[in-house]
Amino acid sequence: MRKTSLTVLVLALGVFGIITTEMGMVGVLPQVSAELGVTPSAAGWLVGVFALVIAVSGPFTTLLASGIDRKKVLAAAIAVFAVSNAVYALTTQYEVMLAFRVVPALFHPVFFAVALATAARLVPAGDATRATATVFGGVTVGFAFGVPLTSYLAEHVSLASAFWFGALVNLIAFLGILRFVPSMPVGQRVSYGAQLSVLKQSRMWLTITSVVLVFAAMFSVYGYFAEYLGQVTHMDGTWVSAMLMAFGVIMILGNFVFGGLLRRNLIRTVVAYPVLILLVYVLLYAVGPLFAPMVVAVLVWGAVHSGGLIVSQSWLGRDAVDAPEFGNSLFISFSNLGITVGTAVGGWVLAEYGARQLAWAGGAFAIAALIAMALRLGLDRAGAQQAPPAGQEVRTLGDVRS
């Protein structure tokens, strides 16, 4: 059991390294622009192309890797991230850095999909949600500490040191996978057709739609966190940085709270999520101009925001129990699509109506997500597919194994 716990923690460390690599670039774009001699908009493509590649390629790369020993897949994927960070640290060519943003992005959904399925497979069925929450904890710790530390190193030491930090984290995760993850050759491989067949079901597309809308609700507001606190609450840069850190730390706790709620009742927790995020946005709008209440509201916001990842993955996993890794890759791809849609709409609202109105954009997406979930559950009630009894919901999620 102790070795299993270490294995799950190693997978979470790998996720931390991947998030630090993906999102850490956001905080160092000014330094990248200056050192590589490119415009800020060109530097921005180092972030945008990463998300775009994930959204487009995720399900296909996961399908291609579905017949390979899971340990080898995990080790190879995280090694690519370690090498890519080393290239970022050493190169002075924008084109080289851009190419090595594309390469790891191809492996990003593969690592996530396999890591989530592996964590669930290594533990008893009743502990699967807890193991999944632990792996997702790597995401929240990455946002809370990995991204700020990357930015700090670039600002106060050097840009290269920020990327060497990312390389070191991914290298440690690589060694941990070699040491603690058991060899897991694929036994009876699920055919490509069988995996793709989950997309033939109308209920799956309603689930995917709700995942896109949940992430659009989250990131239409969170994507402009600094602008909201700066323009509406009039916080200075120091306070905004502190709120970002506090937001990330509270996300770590919220992630495990939602994991516990999902173990109790998956469907109720999923349906409650868009309602909770809607209430948070009403709170943000109400107290936005008030400094002290907004500090408290940010903590509430972080706690609720954290649940969107594991709630959405569990919701989609319910419809993909026969092809769990492919289902996880769909989650990664369509959640990134939701991020893209949300930030695009949020940017439009910010430009046209001002930062305070961002809360209504997020609220509209939350209501749309709730409608999509209701339609999806309506198919169950109509007999298209019987929902699992309440006592078996976690077991279904726990069976998300390769």
C-alpha cells in the first residue's frame, strides 16, 4: 500500500511538472520576448500553440499509444517534457523554442490520460476517486507554486534558471516513474473502433458539451484574474500576486474536498458545480469594488474553481468506462477547448463592457453548462441509458482502468 501511495504521488509530481511547463511560460513571456528578440504577440504564441495542439491532437495521440506498456508511455512522455525545458534554457532561437512547445504538447494529453487511469487502476475501486484527486492535486500545486516560482526565477535569477527548474522537476518525475511505477503491459487491447464508438452516443456529446461550458465558465473570469482585481478592486501588483498565490493554495484544499463529495454522490456533486460557480460570480460582482470582502471572495472563488477539473473528469469518465484512457484524452482536449472559448469571450467582454462584467460572462456559461447536464440526465431518465445506483457511482468511476 505504501508503494502504491508513492506511485500515485510520483504521477502527481509528473502532472505538476507538466503544468509548470505549460503554464509557467505565461509568467515569463516578457523575458522570453526580450531575450529572443521577438514581439510580445509572437511570444504569446508559445502559450497559444501549446493549448491548440492539445485540443486538436489529444484523442488521436492517446489512441496511438493505447497498445504500449503504460509505464513506458508515462516515462517517455515525461522525458520529452524534461528535454523540452532543457532546450528552452539553452536556445536563443524563437523557432526552436516554438517547435519544442509543439512536441511536448503532443505528449501532454497522453501523460494525463494514462496517469489518471493508472492511478485508479493501482488502488481498490473505492479509493479510485481519492487517487484521481491526488493526481489532480499536481495541477493545483502547479498553479499555486510551480507557475509563481518559474516567474520568480526568471525575474530575479535568469530566464534559463526558470526553465532548468522545470527540467529538474520533470527529470525527478521520470526517475520516480522508472522506480515506482510497475510495468503494465496492455493485456486485451481495446480496438480503435471500440474506443471511438463512445463518440457515437448522443449522451457523450452532451457530456462533452457540458465539460466545454464548465471550463468556459471557469476561465472566462479566471483568465482575467489580474485585470479584475486591478481594475475593479484597485489592488496593486503586490496584492494581485498575493491573491494569485492564495487562490492556488486554497485550490489544493478544494480539490480534495470535491474528491470527497464525488465519492459520496457523483451526480449531485456534478450538477451542483455550475450552481456553485454561478453563486461565486454573483459574489464577485457584488463585492468587486470592496477591498476586504474581495479578499475573502477570492478564497471562496479558489475553493470552488478547483473542483471544475475533477468534477468534469469524473462526469465524462462516467460515459467512457469502456475506453477510460480515450475518455480522459477527450477530457483534456475539450477542457482546453473550453479554456479557449472562455478566454476569447472573456476578452471580448473585457474590451466591450469592462472588467466587472466578466462575472456575468462566467455566469452565463455556468447556466448553459447546467442546461447541458440536465439534458444529459434526461436521456438517463428516458431510458437511453440507466444511471448507476447511487451506491455504485464511485465504483463505476473506480473502474476507469486500462
